[in-house]
Amino acid sequence: MIKPSVFVTRRWPAAVEAKLAEDYNVVLNTGDKPLSPAEIRESIKTYDAVLPTVTDTLNAEALDVPKAQARILGNYGVGYSHICESSARTLGLTVTNTPDVLSECTADIAMTLLLMVARRAGEGEREVRAGQWTGWRPTHLIGTKVSGKTLGIIGYGRIGQEMARRAHHGFGMDILVYNRSQVAPEVLAQCNATQVASVDDLLPQCDFVSLHCPGGAANRHLINARRLDLMKQDAFLINTARGEVVDDTALTQALMFDMIGGAGLDVFDGEPRINPDLMQCDNVVMLPHLGSATREAREAMGFRVLDNLSDFFEGRTPRDQVI
């Protein structure tokens, strides 16, 4: 029996690549460089399955293929706003993602950012490395206490719930939630969380706001200048969701003029490009999209893609089909 042909757009953990090579006729992007729309189109014309990541751009241009050989896009990541849904449907492509397996690690990074920006850890680390630290003193790099404060969570799915557990049970934080749909009372009760009716209702009440909502056009610039103005002047914004959820120009202005206390960012609009003005803000902590960057999570994501491929090529509905 001929094995299906599979193209992987970026390098994956070695254990996953080895399993792919065992089960499929696999071709890897050995240079591990981002692919152009033309290269994406060529892969869709050439292979039975294409396995993109969340930072690949599979827009209408990249999916403008007269006749596709590919039948499935096995996305490595939870979000799939980088894939043009209408084009995928036109081509008859099945699209899957990798939920569940990265929730804990992404919540860990969100909590890391929250703690770092509240306690000015980024500023302190830069000072120490630059040889500018002159010793302990009572007024040096005074930050904000985290324990007992109010955390607002926008998007109360798996990752948002994991963030709530860390904040509530670890730091005694009060949890407010905005979610597009009603959250089950028993789910809210796990962290004594309160659901509010709108983002505008949530923002003024919170000392910290953590974003865990989907990206895409519907949520583009969900946090804009008007909503930043609703936040407390000493509140902090944490984004481990998608870069486009935040208007980075408005955020930069809010940071520069101390309209909010600070921000912790793991994702950026148009990454790896970062608004250069953000670099000038000391009250922001920036990480290079590390949310799922643990060996355990990254391997689990890859094996989840393999599960979906097995389902698809054996005639079953993939467990994580999203399109």
C-alpha cells in the first residue's frame, strides 16, 4: 500500500518527525524558514497532506490553487485564523488543530508574564546584565503585589480556565470572566469566577487582564484605544492569545503615557515583526511566542496532528476537525 505524501512546513520535535517518517512519505522544510505563498501553493498541489503551523500564512493567495492534491491541513497549533476558511472549503480541504495538549503550558507563560510585569522582573534582569545594579535599596524597582488582586480573563476556554486555576488557587486572585457564550455554572465555580456581560464591563474592574480569545477578523483589535482607556491606570494587560487581538499602536501609546501599568506580550501582530515603539517601553515584557514551548507540549501537539492524520486517511472523522 502506498503511503500518503505529507509536507511539513517547519521543523517539528525529532520524535514526531521520526513517527511521521515511519507512517508517511514525508518531506520536511529542512531549512526551517517561513514559506512564501507560492511555496504553500506548490505544496498543496503536490502532497496529500500539508502540515502548517500557526505562523504560516494560508490566506486566499496561498490557497489559490486550481487543482489541489492535498485533502487535509493538519495544523500544528490551536488557532487557525491564519487559514482562509472560505478558500479551504472551496478546495474541499479538511482542517484540524491541536487543542487540549498545550493549555497548561500556555497558561504557565501567561502567569509568567503577569508576574514579570507586575514585579518589574524584565527591567531588573536588564539592569543586572548591563552591570548597572548598585545594590538593594528600599525604593528600587517597586512593583505591584499580585496576590489577592482581581484578574479579568477574556476567553474562558481551556487555556483561560487553566490561567484562572493558577491565579485563583495559587495567588488568591478574584476572577472575572468575559466569554462569547455562557460558561457553565460548575465551570465558573471551580475558581469562584464571575461572568460579566461584556468586555467593557470587565475592564474597569480588573487589576490584571489576560487575553485567551481566538484571533481572526472577528477579534481584530478587540483591545483598542477606547478599551485601554477603560482599564485602571495601574492595571496590566497580558496577551498570549493572538497578536491581532490588540491594537499595538494604541497599546504603545497607553504604555508610553502611563495610561495603564504595563503589559506582558507573548504574541504580536505581524510577528516576528514587532512595533519598534514597543521596544522603547520599559513597562512591557516581551517573549518570542513561547506559550507552548516545552518539550512535553510541542511533542504532544505533533502527536495530536498524527492522530488526526490517522483518522483522516483511515476514513474516520478527525477528532479535532475545525473545517
